[in-house]
Amino acid sequence: MIIQRQAKWLVNRLEDRLIFIGLAAILTAWLVNGQRWWLPALLLSYLCIRVASLADKVVFFLMISIIVVVGTLAFRVRPPRITTIPAPINIHIQADSIKVNGDQLSGIATEINSKSKSFLVYYRLQSPQEKLYFQNNYHNLNLQITGEVTPIMAATNRGQFDNRNYQWQAHRIQYAINVSQIQSCVYDDHHWIDQLLSWRQQLYLHFMRFPKPLNVYLTGLIIGKFDGDLTFKQDMSQLGIIHLFSLSGLHVFVLINGIYFFATRLRFTRELVERWLLILLPLYCLFVGAGVGIRRAVFLTVLNICLHQVKWHWGKLDKISVIMIVLLLLDPYLLFNLGGQLSFGMSLALILNRWHSAIGRQLNLMLASLPLLLYFSYSWHLGTLILNLIMIPLFEVIILPIIIGVAFLPFDMWHIHSFVNGGLTALDQCLHFVAQTRTLNVIFGQPSLIIVTGLVMTAFWILNQTQQRNRLKGSVVYGTLLVVSFIMIHFPLMGQITLIDIGQGDSILITTPFHRQTVLIDTGGKLKLPLQSWQKKIQQDGVTKITLPFLKQQGISHLDAIVLTHQDADHLGDLQTLLQSIPVVRVVFAQGLTQNPHFYQKLVDPMIKPHYFPVLAGDQLNLAGMRFSAVHPFQPGMGANEDSLVLYTELGHKRWLFTGDVDQAGEKGIITHYPSLKVDFLKIAHHGSKTSSNPDFIQQLQPQFALISSGRHNRYGHPDQETLQTLTKLRVPYLNTQTSGMITFRYSLNGNYHVRVFGVKP
Amino acid sequence: MRCLLCAAQFHQTLSVQTILKLGPIMRPTVCSSCLDRFVPINHQNACPSCQRYQEKRTVCQDCQFWQAKYPGESFRHHALFYYDDQMQQFFQDYKARGDFRLATVFSSVINDFFRHHQFDTYCCLPPDLQRLANRGFDHVKALFSSLETLDLLQKRQSSQPQAQKNRQQRLATPQIYSFSGDYRCLKHPRSILLLDDIYTTGRTLTHARMCLREAGFKGKIVTFSLVRA
């Protein structure tokens, strides 16, 4: 009784003050584990002053304790130093994490002896039979394996998806095990959570037997496992409606409301329904994979039921603050991804929103989400606002009920399935068409964190205003911030020369300051090994994974020129993808390359036909305001290494030589034809192979700095020790993408240079 | 939170400005639907000088009467609400029955007003001592508790409260206030705001105004009442 009275007192005391404690929790989590610590530190200290000015000791004390608790929790889950795990070991793989792609098996596992540590598991399947076994498996597996433990690779390029960060924040995983041999394999579904996961996988396999794209909707909307193909996913995230296809908070609320609706129709009492929901919802949350949105929805429903039981009334702002605090205490990384930020940001925006019209509300949600979308995906589709207005009701009222209905139909009612499937196919095609319309997609680039914070705060200020004049004022500030950020990205003060870390291969981006012009030298690519059909993986190539996100992050929406040095796969293997995904004005290559049938295949069917420029040594090129001189090859060839196009240029008063894969003979040819040629920066030919980089050549050029572009653990052993010794002997310092990741030189027109490597964290 | 007037549960959703701005946050004591039932004064249909309800925006007869009586004065009065049944009920509960909690009902509206209108000195009209003893609190001062007020006036013992007189009797009331404050308080301020709960004929506020003049105040005197009858 006394406890209840004290709780009541505390609740009354904290009423409509909980938002401060929630904000403190968020800022602390950001401060401990995020980038740019000074920004959250500044905001947090302001929050402390603000709460102190409330002159409420209880609130202040609670805020300080939340800061301390979240701070320690967040600090404790920082990644520890990597230690090695002995092999062979016994591991336990989660049933619903097993994925089979071509001949690759992947999953999430825990070590059986120390349950706490989890890691990714990769295994190369040996035979089609083995593949079939794992594809149809829905049990949790206990495996005894030998293999190699490696830390998960961090991103090595700007704009690239950082798997290491993602795995740590989403699953607390920092190692991957590359399994070389599986010694034994047994089922283990004893734990009740394992049983739940096994059922989930069973249902997943059942749904996957439905025709496409119905199966994608079924798995996404019912068990929260969104497995569409890559283009579909890309299209939907570009349109900003990807959250509709996978189970989210929005859908869970619709489901719960549906349950209440039908239960009351069936004359169940509300109390009974609430009691069942209280038991079933947390289990359901685990079953569907506990995404942030789902966690928020389930917690809110549970909180509502509890409050209803004790007959307390709380405001919406207090409820969301409590959920924020509880979820952050459970997982300090909750808000480090786009999904979490959007889920909480949008519900907070809806609560604070004071515009009454539906369009105004949707507009406000867009204003609040736009900066986050730009920060994480660098571009914005103009159709997003309208599509959300149409698609949200469509999903909630039509698609979700239909999908749930279809899921419970017996499997042999195929005509209904094919009817629904036909409708969904038509919908997908419409969406694909809209997504592929390039003019609607604005490539913005990545705005800075300060501007993003400013934009989000302004958006919240706008949506909270009731007076037209104040809204207008806020909109002007918002627009100004957006335009300033756009200008900063698209009209930079500095030019850059960037060696993209594309793996084994070359890809170099050159841009000019102010009115930015862009030239890409080579695209990179992978040598395709012959594979049997069951071994073929569905995967993205280097251009899609690395180059295109980097260009988007820089706000580059078209290339003024692509230079192709020669026809090897590691230089232009991904040319076709690039030409299909981004408009290119000119393509420059050495004469004779078009005679090569391999090369010609790659130019088939690009969306926009660029102009082709075949060149030879002695040709002067004016590419997008930059002057290049070709110094090699001297006669047309077939595009082999020795026919490489070598380009000389001056950027910001420094001389550069881009050498492609030219061999020692070619290098000697260059110094005999151009005996007075000197450079400041030299791209070492052929990834540092000893077949190139003749000492006489380098001695004559007298470079200040050398650059090597080669892949990690490449099969050719590039760069060769011999080349590195030559460089050391001639006292030429060098950087290699193999160890430094992406290497960027920024220059201004007056010749100031500074170099920045993206860095590979140990 | 429970509304003091209708006893219903209600919530306050803080605005972004309140969350970010420094300073304490008031908890409202009445729900917005109860507060909305009081009729705020519409300046389009009010006397510009005393806020009395009328069709035109010209100075009303009352004000012309006061102007003629005290030619040297410039009369300027602010008020927030009209006097209607709802307001009558409120004052019945607050003043007659003495529900002290109701003093906070209008505090957010009053605070909003004084955020935009500021004066050098604020002075509440005091009740006479006997009624103060009966009620147990100063009802005017309680309404304006967020302002720093000075006690400059004292009310003489009167036989009958103003509310129980008719209009003629009210206007005929002789001076009921005397100056009780420190005379030095009148030297510096350029403007004094006189605060009262209800403005009916303007007699009491004008008495208070003249009392200050007799005490030697030369600056601007503006009057304010929560309600204009």
C-alpha cells in the first residue's frame, strides 16, 4: 500500500517531465558510442542546464542517474580487444539465421562452452546435396568445426556499408569464422527460444514455397524476414517505403487493433484479451525478430495494458519517453541505425505535431525524416511523400489483411494465390518503374552531422508551431540549411584525387573544385571464375557496393568522363553496371581496344550512350576542364597490359601520372619519348607488380609520392617486394590501398594539398 | 493531472519551445476544454480604453464620463475575459466559497499576457482587513502570484462590498483607499499597473488611481483586470 502510494507520488511528480530523462538517455548513448562526441556533449550539457532551471530536484536527480546508468551500460558494451578462439570448437547455429547463397552458407552462431559470445559463420558448401540439406533445414544445429577466426572487416571506403559496425551494433558480433570442415552436426532445439526460432524458420521455408513475389510479402509482413531480391530492396529503399514491406511498429499496431476489434465482436471481455496479449506479445516480439519498431510497438501496448490495469493515465509524451528509456537500457545501440531513428523520431514527431490536416502531418513527417535519410542514404526520391500517402493506407487496409488471409489458406488453393500474386506483381512493376525514373531521384550527398542535427531540430520546431508566421520562419531556416549544405557538397572549395579501395584492381576518381567536374579512371572489377550453376551466388559487384555509394555520398550524379586504361577485368570488369547506373558523358580508351570482342561486349546496352574517345600517345585531351596528355601507348593494340593508356595531368599545380598496368618496356618507351617528363605523384603501374616500375623510369620521373592500388590477400602477391625496394631505394614514400583503404588527396587551386586515408582500424 | 473545474483526467503535451527553453514548466490545473469555455475579450468589439463590449471601436460613454471628471488623466485598461455565467460560477467558488486552489486556473493566460506587456511596478488592489480575515487569503494577489507586486494601498473599512451595490451607489462611493506604501517607491517608476479581479464601473480602480496621484505619483498609470463585466 505504501509502495503504491509512493509510486503514485513519484509518477505525479514526474508527469510530463519524463521527456527530459528520455532525451538524456539518448544523448548519453550517443556520447559514449557515437561519432563527433562534442556534439552530444554540448547538447547534453545544455539539457542539464535546462533541467536544472526546472528547479525540480527529483527530475534532476533521476536525469543524472539515468546518464550514469546508460553511460556505464553503453561503455560496457564497447567492443573489447579481439581475442582468438581456438579451433576445433563446438558451435550452436540459430535456425532462423541460416542463409544459403550459391555455394556459401552463412549464419549466426554461439560458442557452446561460453554461450555469451556470438559470431558469424561462413562455410563453402562442398556439394549440391549438402546445399539442399542446409536449404531445407529448420533446426538449430550443434556443429563441431575447424576453421579460421577473423575479425569482421570494417568499411575501407567512404560511403561504403560498414559491416563491422553493423554486426556489432545489431548483434554484438565482431568475429567471423570461416569454417573449413564440419566434423559433426546434430539438432538441438531444447531451449524454448531455440524452439521458437525453429518454428520461425519452418514457417519461413513454408512461405518461400509460394510463388514470387507473394513469398516476399508473406515472409516480410508475417515473420519480419524481408528477403526480396537486391534490386527490389534497392528500389524500395530509394522510394523511402521499404519500412512497409517488413513487419514494423506500424503493422504491429494494425494487428493489435485488429485483434481487439475481432475479440470484442466475438464477445470476449477486454480484460481477457489484455491478459492474453500481455503473455503473447513478448513471445511474438521474439518470434518476429524483435526489430526496433516492433519492440517499440509491443512495449507501448504492454505499457498501455499495465496502465489500464492500475487505472493510471499518462500522456503520450511520457509513454514514449518511458519506452525510450527502457529500450535504451536494454540496448544502448538502439538508435544508431536509420530504422531505430526513424521509428522513434517519427512517433515523437507525430506526438508533437500540431498541424491538423493529413497532408500537413505527412509533410512534417517528411521534413523530420529527410535529414536522416540523406545522412544514411545520400539521396532522396521526390515521389516519397506521395507514395507514403498512398501506400501506407494501402498496406494497412488492403495488403496486410490479404496477406494474413493468404497465409492461413491451405496450400492447394493455388488460384487464389496466383490471383493475389498477379496483383502484387503489378504493384511491384509500378514501383520499379517509379524508382527507376532518374529525374525524380535527387542525388544530394551526405550532409554533415551538424547540419543534420540542425535540420531535425528545425523540423521539430516547425511541426510544433500553431501560428502560420512561425511555421514560415521555421521553413525558411530549414530551406536555408538544406541549400547551404547542398552548395557545400556540390560546389566544393577543394578538388580531390581519390584511390578507391576496390579490392584487387584500379579505380581512381578525380574532381575539380567549385563547379565540380568528375573523371573516373577505371572501374575495378573481379575476374569471374567458371562455376557450376548451384555454386553461383546472387551478389553485388564492387561498383554497386563501393563506387556508387561513394559517388552518391559525394553527391555526384553523373560522370563527365570515364577513362579505361586497358581491358583487364580488374580495371573495367564492372563497366557495364556503372554505365547502367550512372550517366556518363564520355568514355576514353586507348586506340584498338574496340577490336577486342571482350571489351565490346561490355558496351552493349548501356542506358545512355556516351561518346567514345579512342586516343594514342601525343593526344591532348580536354576532359571536363582538366587537361590530360596521353603518353602511352604508341600504337593501337588489343588492350592488354602492355597497351595500357598512360595519362599525364596537372591538378592544383602538381603533376600526376596515371599508369594503368603498363609494363617495364612501356615505361622505358615513355622515358625515351619524353626525356624531360617529371611528376610529383605517380600511380605505380600494375598494382606494384615487378613486371612494372622500372627503376630508371621512376628515377627519371622523380616522384615526390607514389600510390599503389592492390587488394588484400590477392592471389598474385601484389605489390612485389622488388617494387617496394625500388621505391625505398629511390626514397619515394608511398601509400597502398591494401593497408590504408581509400586514399584521398584534396587540393585547392593555389596548390595546397593534403592527404587523408580512410583507414583500416585494427 | 485532474482538472480543478470538471475533475476529469487530462494531459499536457509539452511544446518543443517549452522543452528547450530555460525556466520552470507550469503544470496546468484546468483542462483545455474548461479553459476554452471562458470567453476571451475580442478587441474588435470592445471599447479601446476600458475593453467594454460594444459594436464600435470608439471610446464608450463610461470612459467619456471618467475623462470629463478627471481631465488630466489618460485612461487605459486591459482585461482578458468577459463576465458570463461560467465566470460568475468561477468567482462564486473562488471568492465567495473561498476555494484557494482556483487561483491558479488563469495563471497560464495571465503569464502569457505579461510576457508581452511589461510595466515598472505592479500593485494589487487590497481587500479590507475584515474580509481578508473572513476569506483567509487575498484573492487578487493570489490571482497574480507570478508577478512581483508592491503593497502601496490600504483599503478603509467599508460597510458594504461593491458587489452588493447598484450602479448609482457604486459611482457615488467616496474614496476608499489611502496610501500606505513607501513614498520613495513613487519616485523612480515611470509606469504603475494597478491589478484587480473584476472591472464593473471603474470606480474602485479610479479611486486607487487618484490615491496614487494624491500621494504624488507623476508617471503613467495603467489598470488591469482579469474580467471586464
